[in-house]
Amino acid sequence: MSDSRPIGVFDSGLGGLTVAKEIFRLMPGEKIIYLGDTARCPYGGRSDDTIISFGLQDARYLMEQDIKMLIVACNTVSSVALEQIANEIKEIPVIGVVLPGARAAVLRTAERKVGVIGTSATVRTESYARAIQNIDSGIKVYCKACPLFVPLVEEGLTDNDITRLTAQYYLYEMIDLGVDCLILGCTHYPLLMETIQGTVGTRIQLIDSALWTAKEAQDILNALHALSDEKSNGLASSRFIVTDMTHNFSNQASAFLGNQLPEIEKITLEELTK
């Protein structure tokens, strides 16, 4: 028994392509429909009501595409609006990126001190801290908003002096606190993996929420006997939809995905929000 329908994945922008990358690596036969709301990106500095509204619009659009699973590949939406989205969509599994990353950190922290870096909205909601302490209340969680990381990644400045200085500014505090795991609580941050690891040192293990979200999706589809019976070419059969395209869009998207994207579709905000 299998299910050839696509997996729906959405983010406020391109960061969720890091989740798509891990899906294709773990399940190369799966196809996805990716929605990036690039016209309204970033969501991180907006009010909770706005984030919930945008997240529901994104989810409803993908539900119209006959998907078999919905992945909220945006830490901000996962932190603020996942419950509302899951309450509305009952027909298929709905997962976010917070809980998989939290579970991975709980299993890997020896010192029982976990750091979390993310957008202002993700940190404000304390979603990772709650998720971790619901699993193990004895683990201390330290959160740090790193709002400059997203624009640096969007500009392609993933490995230069400005980015390294920014990482030092944000992350030396985590070293002083003695954390031994650091959750990358934003899907943009895997592109800064080398810079972040070089800043905090090898004693601190980085937890990529994109990777662990893809693993959870694989486990759920496997349990439901809903994996595609295709063995490859999922990427070639996938659709990538955005609400705005900049002149450097293709290069940025390919950097997030680690591969060249097929044709990119553009929809208007009116089509998304109808």
C-alpha cells in the first residue's frame, strides 16, 4: 500500500527548502508542493494574530492541492499557529519543526543545558522551552533571538567577516552558559552551520530542526503505509510556488535546497488569500 500524493510544505520564505532538502535526501521518491510566501516574508517580527492568519492561509492553499501531509516548515508559524492549523485540518497529518528539534536535543544533551536560537517571534513564544520541558522538566533551556541571521542568509552572506562577527555577538553568551546542544530554531540557519559551529566550537552539538522534521515525516508516513512506491525523481516531479520573485531568487533557492529547482511558479497574494 502506498500514497503517491505530494507532501505539502510551507514557509514564510525560502528557509523551508532546507526541510525539503532533507525530505528528498531521506525519501527521494516523494514529491512535494512547496509554498514560500516570499511577498510577506519575514513573519518573525509580526503580531501573533497576523502570523496565525498568514499560516492558516498558507495551509488552506496547500490543502486545495490534494496533499497527504502538511509540514509547517517555519519555526515562527510552528511556534505561534501550529495548534490552530492542526485544529482546522483533521484529514491528514500536520507537523511543525519545533517538536522534532526539541526531541532531538533532549536525547543528546549530557549537561542538560540546551540553547535555542531563532527569530524574535520564536523566542518570544518560548515554544522550544515548553516542548523540551514537557519531555524533561529538569533540562535548562536558554533562548536567544538572532534577527540579523535571516537577512544575512537572504543576501547570500553565509561565510564572511560580517556574518562571523554577528555570530560571535549572538552566540558567545551560549558558550558562557555552558550549553552542550544548540537548536537551530529557524530554517534559514542550516546555511550558517559552518559559521555557527566555528563560533561555538565542537563541544556544542548543533541540532538542525529541518533534518529532524524530515525524519519525523518519514516515520509518520511509514507508520501510515503512505510512502510513495517511487524510488527516485521526487524532486523532478515537485512543484515550487512563491508569492514574489526577486532577481536573485533562483540562486538563493538553489542554495537552500542544495540543488537546482525545477520551474518556479508565482501566484499572487489574491490567489493565496481568496
